[in-house]
Amino acid sequence: MSERDELPAALRRDVRLLSTMLGQILTEAVGEDLLADVEQLRTLAISGEIEQAEEVVAGWTDERAEQVARAFTAYFHLANLAEEQHRLRVLAERDASGTAHDADSYPAAWSDLVSEVGKEEADRRLAGLEFRPVFTAHPTEARRRAVASAIRRISALLARRDDPRVRGRNADDLDRQLLAEIDLLWRTAPLRSTKPSPTDEVRTAMSIFDNTLFEVVPKIYRTLDATVLGERTGTAAPVAPAFLRLGCWIGGDRDGNPHVTAKVTRQAARIASDHVLRGLENATLRIGRSLTAAQTDAPASKELKALLRAQSGLAEELATEIAERSPEEPHRQALLFFVERLQATRLRNADLAYADAEEFLAELRTVQDSLSTHDPRSAWGSVQDLIWQTETFGFHLAEFEIRQHSKVHRQALEELDAGVEPSEMTIEVLDTLRVLGRIQKRFGTSAARRYIISFTQSADDLAAVIRLAEYAFEGEELPVIDVIPLFETYDDLQASTGILDELITMPHTRQRLAENGRRLEVMLGYSDSSKDVGPVSATLALYDAQARIASWAQANDIALTLFHGRGGALGRGGGPANQAVLAQPPGSVEGRFKLTEQGEVIFARYGDQTIAQRHVEQVSSATLRQGAPSISKRNADSAERFAPMAETMDRASRTRFYDLVKSEGFAPWFAQVTPQEEVGWLSLGSRPARRGLSVESLEDLRAIPWVFAWSQARINLTGWFGLGTALAAVGEETELRAAFAQWPLFSAMIENVEMSLAKTDDRIAERYLALGDRDDLAGLVREEMALTREWVARTTGKELLTDRPVLRRAVELRSPYVDALSLLQLRALRRLRTEEGADDAAARRLMLLAVSGVSAGLQNTG
């Protein structure tokens, strides 16, 4: 049986339908000869005849090569949405059959927690639950917004096709619409002509809120509430807290991005507020119209009557008009007036606007309390959903977090302390702090108060922000500022607790700790630590740093939140977030988990309501469970049990990594054997790919293109290099297998590397390595790749992804198609690397098309 035949029947049907339709569109738009060329390359790639496939690719005209690249990219977009639709189908089937309560679900997490700590302690932990995803605009989403919109429309049509009631003419009409949308997808220009601005990126992220998060948040809370209350949920006061808080770096992260200015940050906050206020208006209007219970059946409480009188005092004519339209329906009257006040808040009508979200919440709770006696289902149902939405998003939607490099602050202070004319950079730093204050005044403290310091290397880097704020406000009261250190390199991770010791002695920090219940946040950088010492040593160093910081927090009576700067790719801390939560050191989570959601991961995890709900449930249930005594004991015992192994792996892997990246001339060679320079041509995001004008060392290169370039070359070096040497240094298979079975951090690392290696193709990788002129470095990569494959298999006792058959099938099915695009990319690269082809526009365009297609095929690329 072929791998395709092993696919679930419904998924196989969807892939066949979409690929057949795409073939029809290719034939109609260009001709049967294009479809024939696509099929020839596809067949050769599937059969593994790479040399012959390469000859075919080399023989095409520039126009045909571009058309084939576009065809394979379109196929991946369609295959991706077919897989997503199947995932939704499986989730629906599990839910309908009652088998959805797996280990990652709320029922399982709650049951385990109660059995270990008792109901009272479990209730306390539930009340303190926090999950804070932070959306960032890192440029790994290679699709144009227009392409993503076309894909969403096709996805909606494919979902409707699953409805058993759609038959006959209706089914035929759906197929006609599908063909029309696939035709439009083919004709839509696949590449952006210009880089998006930070404001464009903000608006793109807002589509996730509009289409998914606003609607799904109350469903998530209701699922958790039903777990604890059972059938009483919706008729009694909820116990599930509004634990989700959305953060945003888009429009706030200015570390190395000159396009993010104070003006942009302020505009981003306004855009976000406009979206959430519109969402609250619409939801309040919908609920208000439905609250038709009459005064005789659901009488208004005295507090609600007082509220109605207050509304009349604010706008008598409006209140009278609403009362006339809703006679004897006091609860409806109140909510319809709320709609007008929300609109006034959005339009900045001071006479009617709410002062803040807390005022709106207080009025909502007045309605809820009034309803709870006679109409509890409305009170604890739809009204509670609106309360949850307001608690989650406020009037600001997401907290805009500021991030800047410590070096920028040092230079600004030098200028200001010296009394010289401030540079544009220093003026921008001061303007940013002033904008933070303005955002707080308009949208509340929760809208912007966190200020993250990249490359924190001393307590002075943290004190610098407050000193700069004093310059910015010149004797005025400072806004609320929570300064957050970001420890990124290996040395900074080692120095973290010493820096934190100094931080909590600073007057500003002492004051903030007294005001906020001794809450402190510390951010850990996965990307640069991995680029600094390699993926194995970075993983171990991050775990050790978390353990030390957690112990430090406990000793200093600090309520710690660790902020994980994880990327989408494995080389940047990627992998299942719920699995990562459960592998954290004891005391490092304590019911609070915060992480960055980057690039294409945002749309993969939050682009669909069902998938978003599933993702949030997985991560938050893991966050709830992580502090259970059994999990804490398992993590602590395994860390102690395998500490000697960790030391051996750290030493061996770091030496091997340095042998590669610290070799003379490594950076130029890296640029030769990967499309590192060419990736920078793509109009992916507003942020530059490098910190300087050229890349002479790894320090000059950002972690994102470092990972992205290796994945494009099908080597994925950032996800595995050094692990083979580390495992071989341990050498004892029995001990390695024991670690794989008993040590969560180790097993998570091995399973992530399995994924990375599965997406690595030796034959394609060999062709990229041949672009360079350093056989010694290429040989080192080949040797480590083979060694890692060997020792991962010996550690797990199985072939790659054997215990994840669905994932393995998906990777194996995709790989030949990605191979085809890689051969097209190699054709372009070879041309561009010649003197006469350096400015070849056709080769450049083919290169960029292939990068986009490979990204779609591999999915987690940055």
C-alpha cells in the first residue's frame, strides 16, 4: 500500500479533489503542456530520480520554470488547507463521540490536579491561571495577504462540502465556486511588490482577532467552566477565570527595526482599540436585542433601576427612545444604551463615552446580578460571555509591549548626560516613552506598560529605562513601567540571577513590587541562545536558567512569570507548546505561561476558531497541570538523575558547534550554501534581516534568517547540529533510552529533532553544500547529520517519527513536492551566483517564488 493510500479516506478525497481542480485551472490558464511538465517533475521527484529531475528543470525556459514553481506552491496551499480541514473533522468527530477528553484536555488536567492537591487547592490554582500569547511580526509568513484571503475562502467552501445535506445541485454549485476560487488563487500575484509597513502588520494581526479570538474566547472559558461545574455551567456563577491576555509586539518591537517609531506604536494602539470596541459593540447589540424578558417575569433590581436613571441623566432623549422601542424590558434597555456608549467611546464622544473598560464591566455586572434571580441562563450565559470578552480584551484588545536593544539606551543616556544635542535615535527613545504614557492615559495601564530590554547584560541596562523616562517627562509623574530583562546569550543566561538581585534593590522596582503583589517578569531568548551555543547547549542552558531563576524568585518572595521567546521553527524553540510547558523546571510556571507566537505560527494556531480553541485548551491545561506534585517531582528527579549526562552533552555539542561556526570564513560560506542573502529580498516583513550592512559573523545576522536560510537549503542545521556528537559522547544506549523514557526535557528535544531531521533531505542538502568552496565545513555538516540520524535512532530504538504515523505520512508525502521546488530554487541560485547572472531579474523572481513555495511546503520555517 502506498503512503497516499494510507491517508484517511476523507483527507485523500479532499487532496484529490483540490489537486484535480488545480490541474484543470493550469490547463485552462496556460495549457496542457504546463500540466504535463508539472506531472513530469512530480513523477521524477516521487520516484527519487533527482538527477533526471534536475536535467528537466535546467531545460525549461524562465517562463516555464516560474509557472511550475507557482503551480507547486499553489498545490501546497491547497494541501495545507485540506490537512487543516481534516484536523477540524477529526476534532469534531472526537467531540461528538465523547472521546475528546485526552491528556491535553481540561477534564483530564482538572481531574489529575484535584486528585493530587485536593479540590480547595485546585480551585486556588485555577483562579490564578494565566496564559499570555504575544503576537510578533517576525517575517516568516511568506504568503501575501491576498493569497491568505483566497485560501480562507477555499477553506470555507471545502468545509461546506463536508455537510451531508449538500447534495445534487448544491454540491455542483459548491464545486463551481471552488474552481472559481482556485482559478483566482492561481491568478493572484504570489509575491508582495513592497515590504509591509508595521501598520500593515498590525492590521493583518487584527484579522485574527476579528475572525477568531473574539468569538472563541468565551467558548474556551465555557469549556473550562463546564469541566468544573458540570451541568451547572451557564446557570450559576462561573468559576473559570478570564485567564487569556493577548500581548503584541507588532508596532512595539523596535529592536533593530527603524520602521517602528513612537508614531507607529500610538497608531497601532488606536487600531487595536477600534477593533475591540467594534467587537464589543456588535456583541452587546446582539445580546441586548435578545434580552426580551419582560419586567413582570424578570423584574429589574433596584441597582439596575438606578443604572437606568443614570443613563437617562447622561442622554435623556436617547434613553427615552430606547425605552419606547423596548417597553417593559429593562435589561434590554440597559444593554442597548451600552451599545451607544461603546460607540461614543470608539468615536471619542466625551459626553457619553466610558472612562475605561472597568466602568463598562461594572454596568454589565449590574445587569447580570439583576437577571440572575429570575433569568439565570441569560445572566450566566450570554451576559457572562460578554463579561469574559471584556475582561480578556478590555478597551485595548492587546497589550503593546515595547522592546529595544540595551545598546540604544546606553548611547541615548551618554548623549543626555553629556548635555549634547540629542541624536534622532535619542529623540525617538524619549518619544517612545512619552507615547507609552499617552497610551496609558487613553486606553489604561494594561494597554502598554511592559518595556523589554534586549541583550540585558547588567542591572544598569534595566535602570537605564527609568533614567530615560525621567528625562522624557522632566519632573512629571512617570507612567507605569515594568522593565523586563531579556536574557539571550549563554553568558547572559548564566548571569541572570545576579542581575535580578540588583534589579529588586532599585527604588523603582521596589515600588512596583509593592504595588503589584511582588509580580516580576523575566524573558528568555531561545533564538539567539541557540545561535550562540547550538541547539543542544541552548536547550540545557535555558532549563538550568529557568530552574535558577525560579529558585531565586521563591527565595525572594517573587511571583515570577517567565516569558519564553520561542519561534515557530525548531531551531528557535519551536515544537508543541503544551509539551514544553510540562517539561519546565519545578516552580518555573506556577500557573502562568507566556510566550511569543511568531510568523506563520500565528495563523496556523489561531486562524481557525476550532483549532485556536484546541490550542489554547492544550497550553492552558498543561499550565494548570504543570505544578502538580507528580510532574514537579518527575522533572526534578530526572534533571538530577541525568545531570552528568547533560553535562557531557553540553560540553560535546558546544565544542562541535564551535568547530563549525567559529571556523574562519564560516559566515561567508554560510551565505554561499544557503539562500541567506536572497531571503532578504523577500518582502516578508518590515524588520531588516540583519543588524548591520553586511554579514561578517553570526552576530551580524538575526536569528530568524539564520534559521530560515538553513531550512530553505533543506539542511535544518539549527534544529539538530551537535546532537549526534552529544549522544555519541554519552555512548551508552541503555542510559540514553532511559533518559528518553524518563526525562521530559530530553524526550521533547529528541522528538523535535526527529521532526527536523524528517524534513531534512540529504540529496537536496548535498546540492546546496556544493555551492560553497569549503569541503571541510561541508564535510562537518554531512558527518554530523549522519551521526545525529544514527544516534537518534539508537536512542529511541525506532525509525524517525514511527510513533507519529500521521505526521510521518504528511512529511513523506510532501517531501518530493518540496524537492521539486528546491531544484527550481537551485537553478535560480546557480544563475544568480554567476557574474553575468547576478542581476538576472527572471532568476531573482524564480528564486523568490521557490522560497515562498518551500515555506508553504515545510510550514514551520521560521
